[in-house]
Amino acid sequence: MEKPADARYPIHELLRRRWSPRAFSNRPVEPEKLRSLWEAARWAPSSFNEQPWSFMVAIRENRTDYDRLLNCLTESNQRWAHRAPVLMLSVAKLSFDEGGEPNRHAFHDVGLAVENLVIQATAFELVVHQMAGFHVDRAREEFQIPPGYEPVAAIALGYPGDPSELPDPLRQRELRPRSRKPIDEFVFSGAWGKASVLAGKGECDDAVVQVRRDDH
């Protein structure tokens, strides 16, 4: 199953195809592909090249580690994430190596690394679902994450599965059309909340496109 974005303006096909399903196949993810995903994350930009990201990873073949990570998820996420062959936990280092000053961009940079990973996964026909719903303190204790490091998000990864295998209402959510805010609701100029003229208005843009088509 695919749910490509209904993009109003042209974007890369990998960005259109990326989405966050809950239905996963039982097919294992090849180790060489996992290494490529982490290589993609490795080359993400970061403040002062600090690279404040780390990943805890568990594959279903290693049932002990897998269940430990699965049990860190909220019950609602466990209902579907147990089907994913790979579970991960992203972790941010909260201070700079040099001087130990707080790195206020650490979470931002971890997000950049994960997005690199997600886009590379999409290129491999893999799917990724990130989760805020996990027990931070349990994860910190279970995996002995030291002070100065913060668990950021849980991640389920694998090949896409059959949505019909999901329980309701998860199946309905899986099949629901995707939606996003229009860009004029979050791109501002001059003052907060004032839509930038560069963001345009979708209806006007569509009208211009139609006129151009009619001219031809």
C-alpha cells in the first residue's frame, strides 16, 4: 500500500512517497540496508558538526532485546508496532563535547538525522513510523542511557504490510487520506501570523496553471 502526498507544488518523489504506516510485513530487513540507513543518518547536518544522535536498535530475531524495547512503548503503540521487524530509539546528547555547554539544537539535529534515515528507507521500499508514545524513564533505565542523554522518539521500521491485518480503528486510520496545512498557514513575513506573499494562495496558483493549460 502507498499513500503518495497530494503535493500542491513539485517535490521529490521520495518525499511524496514517504509516509508513516502502522502495517508492517514480517519480512526481515537486510543488515546491509540497515547499515545504509545509519550511514544516511551519519551524514546529516548538525550544529558545529556535533552529531548529537545515537540509536538503540533491536531486531525481532533477537527476541530479548526486541521485547525490552517493545515494552518501553505505550500500550496503544504496542498494538501495532509488534509487527515491525526493527525497533529503534533515537537519543540526543544534550551538551557540546567541547566545554560541555548545553546544545539547544540537539533535538533539531537528531530530527535531521532521522529524516535522512527515513528518506533512505523510502528509497529502499521500507517504511518508518516514529512514535512519541513511549515511556522515557523506562527506556532510560532499561538501556542504561547515561545522564546528559535524552531519549527522543521510538521508531518502527520494516517493509510495508497489509492494512487489513490491523485492528479497528487502526485500519481506518491507515486508509484515511493524508492531509497537511497549506503553506500560507505557516510561512510568514513581516510579523508573526502574517502569511508571506511568497507562500501564495493555492486557488490562485491552480487558476494560473489552468489558464496556461488552456492556452496550449
